[in-house]
Amino acid sequence: MEDAAERILSLTKRTGGPCEFVVTPNVDHVLILQNNEGLRRAYADAALVVADGWPVVLASQLLGQPLPERVPGSDVVPAVLGAARGPKPLRVFLLGAGPGVAERAARRIHDRWHGVRVTGVYSPPFGFEKDDAENEKILRLIAEAKPDLLLVGLGAPKQELWVHKNRNRIAASVALCIGATIDFIAGEKPRAPQWVQNIGFEWFHRMMSEPGRLLPRYAKNALVFPGIVVREWRGRAP
């Protein structure tokens, strides 16, 4: 976590070139990656890939390329904001979440992290990615806000595909694709207690908070993901 936060902060100091971006795969991302060529290209071009799920960390250990720990977006964002210190505040733009949610998140960020300044927020309408005028508006708002760090909470794979497509035009040094993190910061969605996170059951807490949406997804993940790991293991076997 500490290494990821330091790496991201160093990226915020870049000048020029396309916007770098960070992705945070969980089991659901792994399944989508099997059949989504656009998402695979986005992952290949990411500046940093960190594991947002204990099953991904466990799979890395089983496959002989162990990751040191889980680094979820909902934790790495506070880590980055908390590490922001210096004569100039870290400038941040919040893109995503429902109407009014990013504004509440911005107020909480200002109250908690004095080395951070939220310079812009925007909640795009449903289907914005297919609307050229709306996309131009988003890119213009970001450019006017001049952020160092863009937090993108649009859900996967939409957020990764949008950032990857527009990385040459996004006027920010680095973008983090962080799912529901803006909702968590705003208090819109509760996170699991720390002890639940520590034992690797945050997914269960989230599923029970939104069973209609997440239960079918998690059931599919539980059935398909082990087969992907086994296939990968067989492919590496001598």
C-alpha cells in the first residue's frame, strides 16, 4: 500500500505527455478481461496495476508470482491523499458517483486532508460515453480544473475504457480508476468494518448490502474464477 501511494504521488508530479492511469483489478475484472479486448489493451497500457481482492492475491501466490498484499482503490485513495504534503496542495478532480455525492466527498476530503484541494467534481449522466458532446464537456471541465490527480468512479470496465480512450486529452497527470470509492468517501455507501476487511470478507459485506445487484455477479465469479486460475497454472507447468 505504501509503495503504491508513493508511486502514484510521484506520477502526479509529471508534466507533459498523456495522462498515466492506475487500475485495481478484482475477480470481476479478471472475468471481464477474458473476453474484452479493449479492457486488455487498457490494462497493458496502465502505469500501475494493484490487486483489489484477496482472491487475486491468493491466485498470485498459487501461480508463483506472489503479490505482497491487497491494495484496494478504496484504501489507496486515502493513502495517497494522506501522504500529500508540501508547499502546494494536491489538486484533485472527482469524476463519477451519483448527483451530489462527489460534492459531499469533496467536503469530507477538505475536512480530513488539508494537503489536498478538490478543484472540480462532475457526475456524468447515464450513457455519457456514447455522447460526443458530453465527453467534450467532461474533458473541458477537467482541463479548467487543472488537477494533478483524477479520481474516476464510473464502474468497470467503463472507467478503464474511458480513461484509456481519452488519455491523450485528459488534462491530469494521473487518473485512478477506483469504482465506488467516491461513494465510500462521501458516506453514501458503508464499508465493511476493519476486522471484516482484515479477514478477507469485505466482498461478503458488499454483497449483503446490495444483494440484488451483486449476488448474481459474485456467484458467477465463484464458479468461473477458479477455472481461470487452474488454466493459468496448467499453462505454466513444465
